[in-house]
Amino acid sequence: MGTESRVPRPPEVLADRQAIEATVTRLGREISARHRDGLVIVAVLKGSLLFVSDLVRSLTVQPVVEFLAISRYEPDSGRVRILKDLDLDVTGRDVVLVEDIVDTGLTLGFLLGELGRRSPASLEVCTLLDKRVRRILPAPLAYVGFEVPDVFVLGYGLDFAGRYRNLDMLVTADAVALTADPDAYVDQLYRSHGARGPG
Ligand code: 5GP
């Protein structure tokens, strides 16, 4: 039987809109309490797109928002290329790096090394998802949204081959089915919400 005929396992909701809102509000409160004099938020594109836009609105202090766009040479290699660097010198600033998910920790290790060399006053990490069962490199996470098991997650900024980022919830999906057909979940995830999938 070819992989094309495989019926993907139905997605499971990991966190719906309400759960995400409650978690982002909590994170905003935690960050604001520690940074009363302001901070620089460094969002890692593209996965943190939706998370950071909600997170900055939940802060009760005023942040400067900066973006870092990266691409990986290959999964789990830890080799990362900076496609778009910060517009700001963060020397002497309090920086919170915002990630969508920390998995092996290799990407984060690279980014912390890179930003650490710029001598910020402080450097903390806020991640929406922590897949700590897969960790290779220890990751100092100051703020964590949800801890997740070893599952593949889509939605609320997280993609597969550029798809599913705009889902307003976090779902788990079958990575094997997605590799065989990146659109495997479009019908289930978009039609059930009365919306059209990408493309
Ligand atoms: P790490 O270097 O920690 O292994 O990888 C982190 C990156 O891998 C994330 O920023 C994300 O792009 C990708 N990643 C890891 N796990 C998942 C997942 O469950 N879903 C999606 N969509 N991306 C993931």
C-alpha cells in the first residue's frame, strides 16, 4: 500500500483558544512583573508570529519588539542561519527571546550564544511550548506556556511546510502523514471551522 492512501490520524486539540488566552495572559503577567522598567522582546520568526502578537498585548509594561528570522540547514542539526538580524543593538538591555517551541534545544542554544555575545544586561527565554522529552542541549527557560510530550504540533504559528500557521488553536498531528502529503489535514482543520485552507 502506498503512503498516499494512508488516512491521517484525526488531529487532537492540545490547547483551544481559551486555554491559549489564559496561558498567554499568565506569561504576560510573569514577564511584566520581572521587567517593570521595560524590555526588548526578540521574537523568532516565523513560528512565534501569533504568540508574540498576543504576548506583547498581554504585557503591562512597554516593550521594544524586535524580530530575528532564521532558517535551519537541516532538522536537529543545531546549525542555524540568520536571515534577518535585529535592528537594535541589545548591549546593556534586558532581552526576552520568544520562541514557539523548544524541542532538542539546539536552535535555542545557537540563538542564546549569538545574542549572549552582544552583552545584553539580561537574557531570558519565553517559549509557548516546551517539548522537554526530546531535549539534547539543556535549555534555560524562564517562561513556559505548555509542556508537551513527543508529538508533532500545528497551529497558532506552528507550521508544516508553510501550512496551518493561522489556526487559532494548537493541535497534534501525524508527522508521517504530513510528510506524505503536507495538505493531509487541510480538510479536517479548515473545513470544520468554515474556513478555506491555504492555496
Ligand atoms: P529544536 O532546535 O529545539 O529541536 O527545534 C526547534 C524548532 O523545531 C522549532 O522552532 C520549530 O520550528 C521546529 N519544531 C520542533 N517541534 C515541532 C513541532 O512539534 N511542530 C512544529 N510545527 N515545529 C516543530
